[in-house]
Amino acid sequence: MTINLKTAEDIEGMRVACRLASEVLDYITPFVKPGVTTEALDKLCHDYMVDVQQCIPAPLNYAPGGYKPYPKSICTSINQQVCHGIPSSDKVLKKGDIVNLDITTIKDGWHGDTSRMFVVGEGSIAAKRLCHITYEAMWHGIVQVKPGARLGDIGHAIQKFAEGHGFSVVREFCGHGIGRGFHEDPQVLHYGRPGTGEELVPGMVFTIEPMINAGKRDIKELGDGWTIVTKDRSLSAQWEHTVVVTPTGYEVLTLSAGSPPVPAFVTATAC
Ligand code: MF3
Ligand code: CO
Ligand code: CO
């Protein structure tokens, strides 16, 4: 395992890529309405990244070992889909759906990776609660980030919070180091034991992106080779930020004007 530590100059590059990724989510938000297809959302995001932001959509043709090239520019994971949902002209969003839009940009060689949940039209109390608890779970992980803390502290905080609310944590997918590569070391598990795992040092950059299921944690892959769904078909939610370890704590790089407010428990303990 090799963790690439980023210099101040590298982090400046990451800040730009990450802000752009978050701004794609700001841009697409008003289009996430009943009746829109996930393919239309993909095309809008693709054109915004390429024509307006002049960056590269990292998912397009992304082919890590063992996977066939990903055919679209964003991931759109609806309801029981956990992650890596492929946009399609036959996926029409309807009132009450929940959908994760996951955006990864490449700008000047640097990757920025972030995702948000959207409730389409009016959602059920249960669906909104899952999205909200998953958002807070991500932030419980983020506030652990500081030099001397360990990766297990992040995973433990997320797991404790999510399971404490009766939900389960997907184990097969995790956060990841990020930089010139889309997926770098280390792996950032969303479960674990405090005081275990790699020690955090300033200049590490990684994502925190918990996938939380309303039912059991078990998942399966669909025949398209990418889409992951819950085995019990229960709803699944995910949020993702890219963060850098600073000398005093953390900086969230994937923030923009349209980012949802930071939970109150975070501002109360801010570094
Ligand atoms: N953005 C996803 C992540 O958070 C990875 C998507 S890979 C793709 O790591 F090929 F499906 F786009
Ligand atoms: Co990621
Ligand atoms: Co992502």
C-alpha cells in the first residue's frame, strides 16, 4: 500500500477539481424532478463538465481491473440501488424515488469525487429519514479526521451512528484515497474499531462515502456488471465528500454554494 501525500500545491489542484464536482451537483439539482430520465441527467452533467467547466467526467470509460468500461459520465443509483447505477433512457424518475448522483471530475489531472441524495418530488418519511441519517453518518466520519487519528476511528463512528438508528452498513465498497488517480490507497472502510488502521497524517486526501441500507447489509451485482443493489431490495442511501487531512483536522474539498448545510453537531465541534 502506498499513500500519496499531497503537497500544498497538489491540494490547490484538488480544491479546484473538488469544487467543480460539487458545482455539477448544484447545477443538476433543479432537473431532478418526476419524469426526467437518468440518461437526460447524465447528458446534462456531461455537457456541463465538458463544455462549461472544461473538465473530464472520470467515470466515462473507466475500467478498473475486472470491470468492463463504465459507459456513462455519472452514476445514478435509485431506491434499492446501492451504487454505480448506470444512467439509462428507460429509467424515469418518479415521485417518491430517492436517487444518488455521484460525480467525479478530472481537472488538470486531479480528481474530485462527491455525491448527494435527492428525494424526487415528495418522499416518504422513511425515505427521507434514511437520506438524512446517511448524511449525518458521513459527517460523523468526517469529524474524526485529524492527524494522529486512525482510519478505524472513521469507520467506527459511521457504523455506530448508522446501526444505532437501525440501519446497516455496506461493507463491500468503501471510501478511497484520491488525487492523480481516481481510486488510490488507502481504503476507507465505513465500519471498524477505534484506534485501528492507518494513522492519518497531514496531506492525505481521501473520500468518505458511506452506503447505508434500510434493511440488511447484503448486496448483489446486476447483470450489467456495475449496478449494485440490496439483496433484500430495501432502500439504500449514500453521500460522499473528498477531504484532506490538515495540520489541525480536516478540510472538506467538495463544498460549493449549493452544498447542504453542515449538521449542527459538526459546527459545535469545528476545528
Ligand atoms: N464515484 C464512485 C466512487 O465514489 C466510483 C464510480 S466508478 C464508475 O468511488 F465507473 F462507476 F463511475
Ligand atoms: Co469515491
Ligand atoms: Co463517487
